Amino acid sequence: MDIRFDPHTPPFEPRPKLKLGEFELTETLGSGTFGKVKVGVHEVTGYKVAIKMMSRAVIKHLDVANKIRREIQNLSQFSHPHIIQLYAVVSTPTHIFMVMEYVSGGELFEYIVKKGSLNTNDARRFFQQIISGVSYCHNHFVVHRDLKPENLLLDKDLNVKIADFGLSNMMRDGDFLRTSCGSPNYAAPEVISGMLYCGPEVDIWSCGVILFALLSGRLPFDDDHIPALFRKIKAGVFTIPQHFDQLVTDLLKRMLEVDATKRAKIHEIIVHPWFNVDLPGHLFPSNNETSNIIDIHVVRDLAKQCSVSEEELTTVLLSDKPFHHFTIAYNEMVKNKRPSTVGPFADEHSINFRSESFMDFQDIPLFGVGSPPSQSFLNASPLSTSRMSSPLPQRDFSPMLIRGQCNNNHAASPNGNNEKSDKWYLGIRSSANPADIMLQIFNTLSRLNFEWITVDVYHLIVRKKVDVEKNGVAYDSPSIALQLFKVRSDYYILDFKNVVDDQAATSTAPTPSDSYAELENLTIEQLQNEVSAYVTPRGRTMPFFEACSELLLSLACK
């Protein structure tokens, strides 16, 4: 994909058309520090998107790469009707393009300025949608940290869309954030004071300021002199307009509480009698629902395509029928809305790299089939722990998604430890002693006629013993990397990975770069070489899955 001028533009037109893939870039929605936001119109369907154009040179000059990366990472995991949707990220040597949901209603700030104070019902409707989106963020361990009407967009039906996650951060249990982020008028006392804070409570304060603005058309804390403004915020003293009723006054006081430990929590706001009036049920689905929230836009589109009513379609989606054709079609449409580099956005500039070094198989000791390493060898690794008194359970392996941990360098832990925050891993879990796990793996490999080489005590390269012929054709079985990872003190994950063969590993193709900084400086030709060096040869995927399936079934069902 590239940015190009349309060669078919007639010569009499003053300006050629600018395109990003299948999208024609039209009017400018706004300009910012990093570049412009333009409307993109799909050539065939006329579907509109918003395209944020950011210059790499400006990003580097302002040293805001982390800000951009955070926004992309956080938006990419969200799918919520009141959070702006990120469809794709397109990267070129000079620019980064974020292809996002287009909303035509402008900013909530402009709406408040135009309308002044809103009536109670309108203000409550906006506020309910805001809290729904913020609650979704917090449930995904993300704190926005810059909530304000300027970052709340409106669609054509005046529904709120939370945007601009550049200052957002990941939460983790026991951690406290320290950075002073956000706009001063909406910032919580602990933020402007430079105190440690957990995260969610600063968003609650900002939401309280927004609610006050919705109902009164002005801010509770305002002063042209910043030190004076900070004194007002730290004191937490503000004037309640006389037309505010008692219930909303109570809610505001609880949200704009200076003591963060006493400030209202999301669940307390949701059950507050003022907030609960005419509260749509889909904003806060129950925990036992399989999907987070139903996307009303997808429901409308699917209902039109299937010639059914939205009510009938919604009934199916809310029922426990995961294999109903409506449910399958809905999930596919939702998936297609999520960030992706395939389809009309895919090209050589938008490839996801996973930097890995190829493994040199030479000089690695080889264990023959049926000869597992000794117990002393297994116990030699620092990762090994004391032997379990009980035998290894027959069904101790369980294929499942594991909530593991990922690193985040933007928070401080009160005990000084850099504990990591939640991330999902896919693998086989076992809570047994690692030495017992490896012994079971070796026994299984022997029984299934696999051969292996050891990279280290918990890392093997395995393959089915080579057959001279299979179905009359010379057969070379795929190589699989098996590696045991310690996820927590009480369980481990066995990871499966398809590895290229020795010839591919020792070819003259360039080794993939080890860092994002190196990748982003490569030319298009170099990027293509990176891909050719990394991609697993065709025709080996299915044999890999077949071999993995055989191992998985044997380990799980022994």
C-alpha cells in the first residue's frame, strides 16, 4: 500500500487526488502536533473513515513514539460502541497512518459550547455512555488519563466516542502511577501534586468535571492563573449551581472527592440513583455474557443484509447459540472491524514483524529416540525446583488461555519490584514440577517415535522420525520447538513453535532485525528481504499442525 497521486486525474483539475490504498483522502477534519486527520472515502462503497496522518520525522523530533505506540496498542484491543474504533495501521518510511472510525458530530466540547448547559436527560445520556466506555477501559486495565470534552467525539446520532488514548497507561495490581498527565482543568489533585496514584480514580475525577460541565456549561475549577487553578483543585472547593438536584449534587461530591481513597468507584456510580434513570442495559452487560457488548452498528448492517429485524437479531446474539448463523456472521463482521493489516490495507509497509534469530542446530547434543536425559540432567537447571511428593497427574496438562504477565515501564510499584501486568498467553498449562513435566514430554516423544535435539534443559527441537517414504513420496517431517516457560510460581506453559529447517536457517538470507528501531529504518527492498528470511516455507503448515495435534492429544489424554 502506498500514498500516491491518481494517474487518471484529468489535467484540468487543479489538484490531483491523494489516495491511501482504496481510500481517497478528502477534506481535513483537523490538524495537530504530528500532522492532519483527513476523511478517507472508499472508492467502491463510499464508506468513510478518519485517517490520522503522522510524520515519523516529527514523532522522532518531539520524542513521542511511546505516546503513539500506547494509543495504537490500547485502541487495538478495544471493541466498544462508545470508544473510537481503530481499523488498521499503515506504516511507510515517512509516515504512520491510523485508519479509524469516522464520526461526523464533532467534539462534545463544541456541542457544550453551542448548547450551553444541557437538560438533565441529555446530560445523563452522554454521561452514561462515557462511564460505560471508561468502565470498559478499566476492565481492560487501561487508564485514559486525559478525559475531557475535547477528547469525546459524537457520531451523527449524538452517541459519545472516547478518543485520544495517547496518554493512557496500563494498570497492574499493587502499582502506582506518577506521571502528571492530562489537561489541568480536568486533572485530579493527586495528579497535579505529583503524588502516586493507582489510575482509575483519576479518570473518575475527570468524569466528575465533565458531568459538571454538561449540566452547567462551565467548569467547577477554573482560573487563568495556573497556580491559582491548582490551589482550587487541591482544595476541592467548587460552587454547586442552584438548579442541580440533590441526587446529582451527591454524585458530583462523591466523584470530586479530594481524597482518592474515598472517591466514588465505577461500580458505585453505576448503581447511583441519579445515574440509573433510563440506563440502557447494553451499556453494562452482566459478567456471564460471552461477548463484552453488542456493537449496534454491526447489528444494523447485518439486519439489513439478512432482511431481519434488529430485535430478532439481538435476541439471537443474547441467547447462548454460538453456532447460529446470525451469531457467526456477527462475529465475523466484528472481527473485520478490528485492527488488521489485511484486506485493502495490506502491503509491504504494514507487515507485523516478530524479531527472532534463527537457530543453529550444529554442535547441539542429540538424544536418540527413546533415550530421555537423566534426572540429574533435568535437575541441573536453575529453573528446576524440589521434587513433588505426589506423582504427576495423568491429566495435568490442560490446553487453555493463560493470564500471564507483560512488562510496563511507566509505573512504580510500592515495594520497588517491577511486577508485570496482565497479558494473555496460549499454551499448555501444567502445575507439576518442571522436571516431571519434561520427563513426561520425553516419554511421550519416545512413545510417538519422535526424535529431538536439546537447546537447553527446557527447550527442545523435535520432529517425527524421518520416513523414507510417505504415500510414495519422500517425506521430511516438520521441526517443532517445544519450550517450557515459567509463568507464575505455581504453573508453567509449554509452547509450540514451527521452526524452519536447517537449510533455511543457514541460508544466506539476512537475519531478521532484533529491534523495532532497526526495522523502521529499513528500505522497502530490505523489508521484503526481512520477510523472505522470516516466513516459514509453504507446504509445511499443515504437517506442523498434525504433529502438534498428535503431541497435544497424547499429553492431555494419557
